[in-house]
Amino acid sequence: MTTPDKLGGLLGIARRAGQLAVGFDAAAAAVTNGDSRLILVCTDLSPKTEKECRFVGSAHRADVLPLPYDKAALARLIGAAKPVGVVAVCGQNFEKAIRLAL
């Protein structure tokens, strides 16, 4: 299994487990509430949204890391109906595993 395949599998499992905040507003809320310390952004995310993610991350000591997927690919991996550009990982075990897979 290649790294992107493993990463995609982990993201899908985290979503099904309820450990993934999907979308900018949900991700920002998860980081602000202390539920997450990891924000993941897609390759085709707008510079403005990425800047906002970095601002929220730096204000609450959360890392912002790039994913090797575009919005459509991420949506397919996590089973979302619409394209998704930002997610936050809420479980510590998922966070560790995803960091290793990146």
C-alpha cells in the first residue's frame, strides 16, 4: 500500500469514526475548542482560505499540513457529497497515524 493510499484509508476511517471535522468552519471550531491540533488542506484550496487556516492554527497551536489530494479526491475518500478543501483530525490516535502517513 502506498502512502497516499494509506493516508486516504486513514482519513476515511476517521470520518466514519466521527473523528474528522469536515469543512473550514467545522475545522476551525474543532481547533478553537481544543478538539483538534491538526488541520489538513487540499492542493487546490484558495490562498485566502489557506491563510485563514494558518491563522486559526497559529492562534490555537495547531499544525496546518498539506494533503496530496485535491478537493474532489478528498471528498471521494471521506464519502462527502460536495468537494472538501479543509478537514481537522480530532482523535489523537488518528492524528498520530495521519502524521506518519504524510
